[in-house]
Amino acid sequence: MFCIHLIYTLYIWILPPPITFTMVGSLLKGNGLERSYVSLSEAGRNAGLAVIAAEDQLFPTHNGFDWNGIQKALEFNENNTGKLRGGSTISQQVAKNIFLWQGRSYLRKGLEAYCTFWIELLYSKRRILELYLNVAETGKGIFGVEAAAQHYFKKHAYQLTALEAANIAAVLPSPTRYKAKPAASYIQKRSRWIQRQMKQLSGDPTVDAIVDHKK
């Protein structure tokens, strides 16, 4: 099992994942499957900046785990039984989305930590972000920012404005419930917050080193 996982991890290091459990689940539920794999430069600066701002602002500097964020999520969940908050980093979400299935079991979380360790060890931050931008569910049956950009805004991901990229990033916590366009009031509010965070992060050398285009 270890050898199979390592071989597949090395495969993903270079090539796009053929399909994920979440994508298969989308097909089985009748939601369809829209996706279009693009490189990080083709995804565009705004898309990369938006998801870092929305999902994991410590992404450039952590080792795959945001321990402070995990602790805050645990404390929140202990006091709020109606709604659970996640503390997963972009690296953890890539591990889950590519190698595992959705769910909150201890087994899956343990495997997620194991996979996160390996992708942080083997992949660059740019590669991890590129994978996230291609496998994250961005709408019902829609995967990746390129598919979302074409579905919602009829353009390529690298053409997204900051507002459009923020709208897509805003639906990430609940991609089957919300749409980037037309955006519900909650998505509009969250999008405005993401845009403010994007402005603050823009110019940070650790962030720019990841999201800026490299030929």
C-alpha cells in the first residue's frame, strides 16, 4: 500500500490527477462533471491570490498544518454544535481532494495528515496551489477555477477580475450550495472580505513568489 501511494504521489508531482473520489461522487449523484486542467500561470494571479486569501493565508510559510487554526476550529466546534468549522490548510485540502474521500472520520483525518506530510515534502508550494486550483469543487459538478471561470463568467481563469476570483473563492466552503454568479448576499459579503484580504496580501514577497507568473 505504501509503495502504491508513493508511486501515485510521484505521478501527481508531474501530471494532473485523472479523477478524484469527489468527482466520482458528483457523477454518481447526477451533478455531472465540469473540469479543465490548467497550469498555475494559466489559472492567473487573481485566482491564486483569492484562494490563499480565503482559505489559507499562512500557506506560503507553514509546513502543511496551521496548528493555531486547528486549535481555534476545535474550540469553536466544542461550543457550536449546529455548525462545524474546519481548520484545514490548502495542503490538507489537496491531500483530501486528490487522495481521499470527503468526511470527518478519524481514519480519514489521519490519512489526510499522512498524505499532507508527503506532498509538503515532495511538492513545491506552487505545485500544491496549482493542484488545489484544479481539483477544488467550485460549484455543483464544477471542479477547478478554469471550469468555474468558463461556467460562471464565460472567460478563462487568467482573465478573472479580483471580484470574479473572489466570488469563486467565496463558494469554496459550500460549493454545492452557493454559486459564484448570481451571488447570494452571503457570497457577496464574503467576496468583499476576500478582496480586502487580497489587497493586504498583494506585495507580500512570500505570496508573490507563489502566485506570480513564471515562464
